[in-house]
Amino acid sequence: MQTTNDTPKENKIVYSAIQPTNIVTIGNYLGAIKNWVALQYDYDCFYSVADLHSLTVYMEPATLRKNILDLYAMLLACGIDTNKVSFFKQSSVVEHSQLAWVLNCYTYFGEARRMTQFKEKSTNAFTGFIQQVGDVFNIKERNTSTVVGRDNVNVGLFAYPILQAADILLYNAGHVPIGADQKQHLELSRNLAERFNSRYSPTFVVPEVLIPKVAAKINSLDEPTKKMSKSNTNPNSMILLIDEDDVIVRKIKRAVTDSDGNIENSDKKPGISNLLKIYSAFMDCKVDNAVAEMQGKTYSQFKSILADVVVSKIRPIREKFVELRADKQYLQDCMDSGAEKAKLVASKTMNKVYRKIGIQ
Ligand code: ATP
Ligand code: MG
């Protein structure tokens, strides 16, 4: 794991979250969740299902309700222990929204506009909107400049990293286990904490990022230069933790590679390099060691070894998920008691903030 500076060594508080936009992928698992599980033994961890963040993408209410329980059950299946951590639904702790509003007022428009996730997601939202319009009117040749409106690009998407800063700062978290795609957002959280502290007096802990070395960014199986994302509309781009064994094998078999047949880790070979990364992250080894191990194998032999590894790691998680997901009341009770624990800390921070800024 990679860390930055500044946070006192003795800070043992962790915060992280995942949006309920779909069941999690192996990218989420290797990039974030594995660290969540490892940290729970030595740190005071606050983990949430970021339902407020997921509102930035429209979902049917019934789908969102289902996704929240799915995600909660899946994280328990991955090994999150509610006796050790506070694991809750973000919207159940109203302080997240309250602090987000305060921080909105301390964030410059220009710095929010520089966030690359906003640029990417707003482009995707716009493209999706154009596709929908095209489909409705059966337009084959689409000229994007003639389509009116950016209906799916909402203010929430723009303010997304500020809500994320509120999440982290509420719990005085010194450590935030995330994938590399969230590093820029964490920088914003750090800047906001420092800005607030210097305008008033020390209030927030300046958080450090925890990014895994190998699995910082697992890429899409069909477009291996892009990040694997659970909200991608192409199911073949990702492996989900609920995928059945045969589905995993099929997705790995059809993963895009190149045609030269050499197993190497290189920017020029994003497909095979991504598969090597997935293999190494699941096997907890260095990519160089995986490359050495696979020398002399064909792509197809390597893919079949990789598929066996991924299947053997995911199968027990999937089976546990099915068992946990059947008990809705248990999940609800865990979520509620997680929120109660989180609220104890969040409300103290919020009172302190309101006092410092002068509205209490
Ligand atoms: P969405 O497409 O809805 O944004 P996502 O797959 O990006 O979904 P998030 O809920 O945004 O998932 O992120 C949850 C956590 O997983 C974050 O810490 C993020 O950095 C990490 N993460 C997401 N995708 C990857 C990936 N491909 N590789 C490594 N880490 C990832
Ligand atoms: Mg994301």
C-alpha cells in the first residue's frame, strides 16, 4: 500500500465507501475491498454504502433499494465483520449531507471543475443521453453538436467529491483505502481539511490515501486501457463477484489481448498486462513473478490458469453472498446498528463545525 504524508502516525481511523450502482467487480474487490478487510483488524474502520453518491446516476427506486442490500451483503461476504467495524448506509447518517453543504461553501468552483472523474462521467452521461435520443428518433448518423441539453449531467455529479470529503472528514479518518481513480478526490479532501483548519483552528484530520501496489487500477476486459467500472453497460467489460464459474471462464476467454503471443507486462500490451495484474493481485505476488511463471505459455493457456484462480477466489464469496442475502432482516439490523455507531462520531464533528463557523 502507498501512503502520503502529514497524518500523525498514531491516527488509526479509516473511512471508505462504495456506491450501490451495481454488484461489485473484481476491480472494486482488488482495488479497495481487500484492503478494507485487512485494515479492520488493526484500525477503527468506518465503511459505508454510498447511496447518496449513487443518486448522481438515475436508477429506478426498486433497483436502488435492491442494490443497497446486495452491496451490503456482498461486503459482508467478502469478510467485513460488523463486530469490528461501523458499516452503514451513508444516508442514514444525516451529518454526511450537512457537512457536504458546509464544504460546498469552502470549495472553489475552479477546483471542483478540474476533477477528472466529473469530466469523464459527464462526457459519458452526455454520450448516453445522445444515444437515447438517437434511438428514440432512430437516427443512424449522430451529430453530437446538434443535440440540445445535457440532461444527465447534474450538479450532484459535480459536487460528488465534496460529499466524499465530508464522508472522510466527519470521522477524523487518517487513512482512506481506495483505488487510484479516487486519488485526485482525496487530494481535494486534504485541501478542504487544510483550508478549514487554517481559516478557523485545527478541526479536521488531513487524510492519507491507501492504494494497493498491484491492483491500483484494474482495467476493463474489452477496452483494456480504460478502468473496469461496475456501472459500465457492457457486462463483458467486467467480472462481478456474483458471476457464476462458467461466466467467469467465458469473460476471461474473450478478454481483449493482442496477436504477438508473448506474455509481457508493457504499456504496449494493455490487454495481457491487465490480465497479469489480475492474476498477481489474486495470488498476492509481484507482476514480474507472474510474468516469469507464465513464460512459454500461450495466451489461451494463461487465460485458463487465470480463470481457475479467479473462479476459486470468487466462488466462496458468491456462495456466502447468496446465504447472507436471503436474510433481509439481519442485513437491515446490521446496517442500523452500524449507523448508530457512526452517528456518535459524526454528530460530534458536526457540532464542532457548526460552532466554529458561527451557526451554533
Ligand atoms: P461506478 O462505475 O459506479 O463509479 P466503480 O466501479 O468505479 O463504479 P465506485 O463505487 O466508484 O466503483 O468505487 C468503489 C471503490 O472501488 C473506490 O475505492 C474505487 O477507487 C475502487 N475502484 C473502482 N474501480 C476500480 C478498478 N477498476 N480498479 C481498482 N479500484 C477500483
Ligand atoms: Mg467510480
